[in-house]
Amino acid sequence: MAKKILIIEDEEIIHSLLQKKLTEEGYQISIAKDGVEGMEKMKEAKPDLILLDIIMPRKGGFEVMEEMQGDENLKGIPIIVISNSGQPVEIDRAKELGAKDWLIKTEFDPQEVLEKVKKQIG
């Protein structure tokens, strides 16, 4: 069965690009456009991996990670953060909250995302 990836990202162009690349590689993709919707989908779908934006409406990525840490069923899901910022303080906070990796939107290409995903879940 295909591995499930949940993309929590409010920018249409980013999640469309990621969805296309990862679907081509055989992953099952679901999309949430903010952290509130992301938490709901996470509880329903139990993804194998989450690609998570930090700055989003209603609930940001750090809040999502904090909420996941308090839930036994969710806290083990690997997270790769996708953000516009590469500030060390933000990267450190994301790692403290369980993020496995970090991508900067302006610098990544879909192949790099794929490599990071494969490193986490095969």
C-alpha cells in the first residue's frame, strides 16, 4: 500500500507542485490549507509523513507540532518543515518540537523534497 503524506501548506502553488511530484512517485497525498484542517486530516488519515508550513492562517506549524506532541497517536509521525525562513532560531524550535528536516521554499526543488521524504519513510 502507498505511503501517505499530508501536506499542510496554504500556498496553492507550493502544495500543487509537491502533490504532483510525490503522486508521480507513488505516494498517496492529502492537502490541508491551514493547521486546524491539518490536525483534523491527521487524526483521520494517520499519515506516514507530514510536510508542514510554519506560517499559516488559523493555526501555524509550531502550534501544530506542539499539539502533536501532546497526542500519543500523532507524536511519532515524522515532520519535514517547509518554510520561507531559514532562521536558526526557528529551525532549532522546529527540531525541539520533533521536526526531522527543514526545507526553505525559495531554495528547494521537488527532487530535493523527494529525497528528504525517501530518507524519512522510504
